[in-house]
Amino acid sequence: MSDIIQLNAEVPTELGGQRLDQVAAQLFSEYSRSRLSSWIKEGSLTVDGAVLRPRDLVHGGAVLSLRAEREAQGDWVAQDIELNIVYEDDHLLVLDKPAGLVVHPAAGHADGTLLNALLHHAPSLANVPRAGIVHRLDKDTTGLMVVAKTLEAQTNLVAQLQARSVSRIYEAVVAGVVVSGGTVDAPIGRHSQRRQQMAVVTGGKPAVSHYRVLDRFRAYTHVRVKLETGRTHQIRVHMTHIGFPLVGDPVYSGRFRIPPATNPTLVKTLREFPRQALHARFLELDHPVTGERMSWESPLPEDIVWLLSLLRQDREAFTG
């Protein structure tokens, strides 16, 4: 892929008289408005050869010319870290993330992240913000993630996420017996005292999760959760909020509860479960270029499969 973007477009009559940034957003819709605005301010996007401001009005028949360099988006290092890629083409890739892999470099995780692995797998991702990552999974959550391989695909996928047309369905094992499915519609924001945690708070960002029961055990439940929004720790916070914290969640699970006469193997597995029992099982979206609706499914990882088998054995032991 060339490192130079070169585009020209004539302003149609019906867009005449509007602001330059608004017209550019319609004529070059594959790029975000903020990026186009930056290019206008840099002089990379001109009108009839002249440099204007984003708010200046343009007339019908004027020619917008874009000549911009795709810049490397960070000083991150490419690292050869194994990825489980389930689908890839020129525009996007879908991967199955293992537990323990941090998605993006941050304090305490300068490298060894999914982003570093992506830069090694596809070096051109250095030209895409956040190496094409458009949504995240927590370090210890497993399952499906989509990554945009071009700026145009990233703009499209972000728009789909904002329009809530991307379907993301998770499976989790929670403490407590969930009687029936339902919806949690509760805003999420930073916890007032514990700043590393999120919580349901007044004035938080809107957050909606739909859950349903897949299987019930003596003191635990296997649930499926469909996200309508994508807030940080959303499923973990919402399920805790309604009294059903995730098994193995070190941050939100609170006091550990074990029913009487539980098999020692199950007790040990529950006590030592190394992460929150949460897996991104299904992903569905519109292909950013072809528009085709595409879907993927990731099988449950071995640790959750093992936990469910022990819970089933425990239930059967008490139901005869």
C-alpha cells in the first residue's frame, strides 16, 4: 500500500455553501471527520489549490484535493507473538485472543501486547491509529476481536460500533443461580474511591447488556450476554451490579461462596480459577468494503469447558 493518499473530488451543487469540513466528510467518507479536519489545518486538503480553514464555506464546482502522508501512528515495536487468526483479508482480520494477552501498551505493559504482535504480523498497520484496534477485550478475557487493516476500514468499523450494528455475544460463568434472562440498563463510570475499577454510577456513560441463561447449577449459572454498548468492564460490572459476579473475577467478585458438600476438585477449581470466566463467543458485522454481513464463532476455551464439566458433575451428584 502506498504511503501517500491522493484524492480529488468536485463539490456537487447541493453541497455548495456548506463548511469545508462538512463537505469533506461527505466526499471522503472513508475517513473520520477529525482526521479530515487535521488534514485541512495542515494544508494537506485544499480547495482549488488554496488552503482554507475547516469552517470556511465552499461553493459548488470547487475541487477538493487531498494529498496526505500515512504516518506511523506510534513508536511501538513489532514483536513476534503468536496470533490465532480466524479470518483475514486486505481490509480486516478477526482473531481469537488468549487469556493473559494485553491488547494495547500502557503503564506496566510497554510491550508484549496484541498491538505489538499485530505490527509484526502486518507491518502496514503502523499507518493505522492503534494498529487498527477498534475495540478491546480485558487482559484475561478470551475470544473474538476484529482489527481494521486500513484507515478506511477502521473508520467504517468504528461507525458500525457506534451505530450498535456490530453483534458481540459473550459467555460467562457467574456465581449465583440466575432465574431468567433480562436486560441491565445502567450507566457505567469510574468508581468514586477505587480509581482502577468501574462501577454503575449516576452520570456514567449509557451501558446496556442483555443476558440469558444457558445452564443452571447448584450455585452457579452459565450465561450468554449480548452487548449493546461497549464500556470498560461492562459485563463484569453489570453482572456484579445485579448480584451475579463472574467466577474468578479478582476485581469485582467479592466474597467467595461455595455450596455445602461440594466436590473438593470443584472447590479447588473455583478457588484457583485464574481469571474472570468470560469469553467473546460470537462476532457479527458488515464487511467494511463489500457490505456483506459476516459472522464468526469461537469455541469455549479449555478452562471454562473444564469448569462447566465439574459444575455439571456436581449438579448430577445432588439430583441423582
